[in-house]
Amino acid sequence: MFATFLHFGLSHITVLTTIALSSVLIIRLCRKKAHSHSYRITLSVLAFLCFAIYPIYQIFHTLNGGASKLDMLLPFHLCDIAAIICGFALITRKPILCELAYFWGLAGTLQGLLTPDINHDFPNPVFIIFFLHHGIIVITALLLPLGLGWRPRPRASLRVFLWVLIYAVAALIINFLLGTNFGFLMHKPEQGSLLNIMGPWPWYILVLIAMAGLMFYLLELPFKKFNSTSTKTSESN
């Protein structure tokens, strides 16, 4: 019999610490051994997990007796999409994919790690896969700028914010048609989350979108000087 998950209990703190240490180790490896054999293996494994984690989660969720709701069967939660985007970002290094991986990973998925919507505690497979799922997104979001030298383009936060609006509209339409709760846009998660302090539906959606815009802006601030320098260099050339 598995225990019920407790926010910031021993297992939660332990897994958050493990993800943080893994991020540091992977970033250090990629910075010190760029283009080495271990570097290529690390990126390949990370990209594979980004693509494979959702079907793996589905298998364990089903074996654990989880409900087969459309919310669980269709990969349309923001973190499901973010994982796939992270995989392609690691492989292609396309600017828009890296921007989405960075901003969505740190502004959205990180919140999922801090206030996870799960009932099962360690060592339940659902617990392990959930944190692996969200952990690889956050690790990728940190690895891109800190370990692989990627930098967002000017006004990246605005572009990513527009994509969030597109996702929200698409998710709302699908939710109304299928009775799902993608993006938690129809009601708040069963477990506690930051949405609980954002007011009732539908007002918390507006607060959530505004908070996303603010987070994107703050996440772009460290790169403002870099983008300004790059622009001046380009103009002088």
C-alpha cells in the first residue's frame, strides 16, 4: 500500500534536491566536455526521455489503476507539450523551440514541481514518472542557456507569451468540446497549487496569464545586456 503524497514532505524535498543536483551535474558536464562522447550521450538520453516520458507515464498510470480520462490520454497539458518541445530543442537548437523550452519550463513546469497534482508518494511509479517528466523539462530549460550557450533572441518573452495565448485559446476550445481540463483552465487542480490564491474561475485564468507574462519578462532580463551588445555589434559590422 503506497502512502499519500505530502507537499514538501520528505519524499518531495528529496526529489526536488535530486533534480537540482542533476541539473548542476549535467550543466557542468556539458560545459567542461562539450562535443565529447559523454556530452553526446547525455544529450541523447535527455532528448529521448523528453519524447518517451509521456507514453511511459501512460503505461504506469494504467497499471496503477488510474482513470482513463481524456485529460490523461491526450498529451495536451502544457507540460506534455513542453516535454516534446524540449526534445526537439535539444536536437535542432531551433530558436523558437529553445525559447519555448526555456520560458515554459521555468515559468510553468517548475511550478508543477513545487505544487504537483498527484496523490501517490514514493516509491509509487506514478510519483517517480511524474517528477521525471517535469524534472527533465526544468533540467533542459536550465541546460540550454547555462550548459549549451543558447541565448534568447530580442523580444523572446513577447513571442513566447503570444504562444501561451494561442495555447490557452486552443485548450479552452478543446475543454469545452471534450469536457477536459487541459491547462487547468476549467477548474483548479485537486491538489493544492498557486491557482488557489488567484481567485475563482474564470478570474484566476486572467491572473495566471498576467503572471505568465511577468515571469517571461523576468526570465528574459538576464539576457537583456547580451542582446543589446549583440545588436550593437551587428550594427557596427
